[in-house]
Amino acid sequence: MTVYSPAQVCEELGIQDSTLRKYSLLLDKEGIVFERHKNNRRKYTETHVVTLKRTLELMHNDDITLEKAINQACNELKAHPFIEDITVTEKPLQRNNSDTTALLIEEIQGLKQQLNQQEERQKERDSMFVEVLEDLQKEVRSMREQQQLPRPEEKEDVVSNHPPEPDIHTTDTIKKKGFFARLFK
């Protein structure tokens, strides 16, 4: 039995590697099983190559879609009992098995629960912050009322840290001030 590499099949058929992968995936869906190398690359037999050539012929000559051409080529392959180098299954291979799907669903549900719990904790934290902020505002108001401190909005003379200016009448030497300085004292 002759085994071909993907590069050899691409050269034989005159197609790109990505196109060969696409065709091979469709053959997988039709139940054509590929053996694999150690590096997980498909092994192509003479029968695979013939089936792919027939698919290309059907597409070009009969002007049908790729899926229909693959289906027809696979049906022709399954009808010939003399082909021994290829494994054909009655039922197409499934990419997902139920165990993997169940595990994924279970993990997604767990993640949803974690997200909901995190959102609840965030809401609790937000409400706690609002309560603390309101308490602080009340305390500031009560402190202002007790000390009768002016509110920042009000424009009143605030006690400054500067020493008061000396009264010119109480000092020994009275300095003469200008007219406007005496007027606006």
C-alpha cells in the first residue's frame, strides 16, 4: 500500500494545502477515515487520491458544489468492494463526543455562577461604600454645627494666621498715612 504525504497529494492534484485540508474534513464527515502520522498529519492512500481526483472531476465537469461532489465520490467509493486500502465507516465520524460536551457545559455553568457571585459581591461593596460616604458626610455636618465653622460655600472672613495690624493710635509714634489709606482703613 502506497502512502502519500499531504504535499505529494497537493502536487498531484494541483491544489493548495489549505484546500486539501478542507476536502479531507469533508471526506471525514462522509465517513472516510484517514490514518495519521505521529505528528498528526493525515496519511493519504491511492484510494484517497483517486476519490479526491473524482471529486475535482465532478466539480469541473458536472458543475456541482463541492459538498455534492464529495458525497457522490464517496458513494462511488463505497459501492466498489475491491477497495481494501481505505477504511469507510457507515456513520460519519463525530468531532464532538458527548462526554466532552457535558464537561464544557458544566464548566460554562460554573463560570456563570462565579460571575453572578462576583457581581453580587460588587453590589454589596458598592452599597457599603455609599453607606460609609453618607456617614462621613453626617459627621462633617455635625462637626461644623458644633464648632460653627463656616461652610466652604460661604464667603466670610476666616480667621487668618497673620498677626493683627497694630492700631496706629496706640503706638507712640503716629505715622502719617495718605488720604485713601485713612479713608479705607
